[in-house]
Amino acid sequence: MATAFEEVISVREAFGGLKPPPKDEVTIAGADPVLSTRFKIGEACAAALGGVGVAVSDISEMKTGRRHKVAIDVRHAAAGLRSSGYLQRPDAGGTFKPIVNENHEAMRAITQPWATKDGRWVLPHFGLPNLQARMLKLLGCEPNPQSVAKAVATWDALDLEEAIDEARVCGGMVRSNGEWLMHPHGRVLATKPIIEITKIGESDPEPLPKDGRPLSGVRVLDLTRILAGPMAARTLAEHGADVLMVTAERLPQIPEHILDTNHGKRSCFLDLAHKEDASRLKKLVRGAGVFSQGYRPGVISRLGFGPEELAELRPGIIYASINCYGADGPFSHRGGWEQVAQTMTGLCHEGRTATRPNGPALLPGAACDYTTGYLAAYGILLALAKRARDGGSYHVRASLCQSGMFIYRQGKVTFPGLNLDLSAAELDAIRIESRPKSGPLRHLGPILKLSEAQPHWSRPTPQLGADAPEWDAMLAQPQSTP
């Protein structure tokens, strides 16, 4: 079986027709276990980051003739899977302390697998206030573990999964990996690469600017929320892209995820349900190079911003779709979250933690989310390089379930006990301090290390909606427009 990095890099070879990178170009140091799980989540994430590094090296070689040495520490990659938990803000005395969101912790306490009356388990997701209200209505319970457990226990597992789908909320029955691979949807995903990149239109080549950082001159519209999608765009910002995050003021968010996943971006409010705002976004698309969206499947196309529409509006667009289940198969219409992907693909089935020793349990980090974000960024980088060489518009598709299957394929390790984590000294060594408008913030810095152009964010995480819906005239070379 191919190693995790070999599987990641095979996408580059299949899509771009490129030779493997030099054998000494990528160094992945360390090994799992880092966190309290038998799954190789640190190594899988490090492999995805290795792909990002090679793709950035490809672009740098096109611009400057020089490639990078790429380095990732598996322990640091594992820490990145729970980076929002390492955020710190100063207290009244100036001492940095962890940020604790009690509402989010309460949500996590009930977004767990619960036993059903037929002896199976179902995870109902309570991620945002609007979704929580609908899930509580479906279950007829209160938002506490005892009430949720009692309500779920009145259902057969597949009946509840179907009711969750019909109510347009999120959740699923806990499956073993074998069950998932036998399911029609699992069988569809098993035939696909970990990232899909397809050509969706013709356009002239767009060489990247010769000077500046690897992604100088690349403009990215980020229409995503809560982890995987924002991480993809944040990764592009690490390498010099001008990233404009677009959201509607009415849409709910999770504050610590905003702080954690949006370093290096700007942020504006546009509500695509309003014609004037939709028109302003189309104007932004004409000047963009990348459009990344994480809407529930089908929604963005109904709003007039599907991949084919944007490839016609802006020939040469790199369009990224990031969701839970992927584009094909019987579950492709469903919305989902990190925890749902773990539940469906077998990761949760084999979890087991100190607090849940006798049943399925979630991983000690958002492995599907962060890995998907890095893989989506990797696909975008490959498409940018392809467009620079050959022209064309491209659709990059990544999904949480596909990443869950990728993680599962890496196998498992034994570990000495529970409550593993990085030491305080290790975390302090990879934390940096930034100063967003909301106040000083300590957070993890970029995990990927490059020899020629060290990744960094040129601005701190923004306040939502604080920027104008326009491109930054101070940044390098605008994208060509039709």
C-alpha cells in the first residue's frame, strides 16, 4: 500500500503529468501517536501538508527557477488538528490564558454518538444555533447529554439517520469502515482520488508574476465557514494570496474558529439572497483567480455561482467545492460536519476514549476538517500551476468523508495511554502572537516549513465584515479579466 505522502503526491502526477519531486525535497519528521488515538492523524495531515509544500515549490520553480526544501514535523501537524484549542488571550494582568467558549463546549458535549433502541449508535450534530434548534425539535429533547441520550434511544438507527436527512440537519449512524466501504456511497468515493480536479472551461494561460511571494497576484474569494474551507483559503494566504472572506452578517459563526482559521485574510459582508450583493460578488469574481465555496450541495448553483457559471463569467477561474460527502453518490445532497465524516467512515466506530471506553468515540482533533482544508489548498495550487502552463478553468473538489477514508487507510498504531498531547514547551515553540483589532492573540504559526519562502500571514485575522467588498489595490498584479 502507498504511504500517505505517496497517495497525496500521486494526484499531482495524475493531474499535472509531472515527475515525482526529488527524493530529498520533502522531509516528514516524527510519527504517531501524538494525540490519544490509534489512527495516524498526525502523519496523514503531515502528508497533506507535504503535498502543499511540493505544489508551492512547483509554482516557485515556474517563477524563479528554484525549488524549495519542504519540512513538516508530525507532532506539529497533529497540534494543528486542534489549533483552536490552543488559542490564548491575555487576562487583566497581561497573562495569556486559553480562550474558552462555554456555549461551544456545551454543543460538543451533546454532539456525540448515542445508543439507539436497535443496538446501534447515531451522532446527531448540534453545531450552530439554527441547526441545534431544528435537531432538538426533531428529537423532542433538551440540549443536555441526558435528554439527548434518552431521545435517541427511542429510535432505530437508520430511521433516525433518514429523519435527520429529511429535516435538513446533520448526523448519521456510526458505521464500521467495512460497512462504509460496502455502502453505495462509500463504494462511489472509493473509486475516486483524495482530491478531484477537472477541467471545466477553456482559457489562455495565465503566467504568475515573476517577483514576490509564491502566490503574489492571486486573488481568492473564500465563501466558506468553520474549518475545512477557511483552512484551505488560510493556507493560500500563508503563501501570499490576497484572500477576501465573504459571508452574510446573518449567518451564524463560532468565534474561536473565526480567530483560528482566518489569519491573513480580509473580510466583507455580502448576502447572496440580495440581488445587489450578488451583483457585487460577480464583479469580484471577474477580478479573482480562485473561488472557494462550502455551501450545502446545490445551494450555490441555485444562487447563480456554480462552477460552470463562473467559468463562463471569468474564464480561467479555479473553483473549489468543499463539503462532507463529495459530489456523487446517494448521500451527496446531504450537509455534514467533521464529526459526521468520522461517524460514517469508521473512525468514530473505533475511537474509544477515557470518557467513552465502551462505545464509539470521536477523534481528539478535527482530523477530517484540517486535512481536507490542506488537501483542497493542494488541489487549488496544482490547478493554478496547470492554468499558468496550459490555461483553462478547473474545478477542485474535496470532501470530509474522502479525507476520513484517507486517514483510515493509513492504518493504526498502539499508544501508551490516554491524554496524550504536546507539552506546554512544545506548543510555546510553535505559537506566534498577532494583534487583530479585537486584541492580542497567541496562536499556532504555519506548520509547513519551506527553505526559500517561509510561509507567513501578512495581516492578522480580520473582524467579520470590517473590509470593503473590493480587491486590495496595494497588492500585486490583478488577475486578468475577460
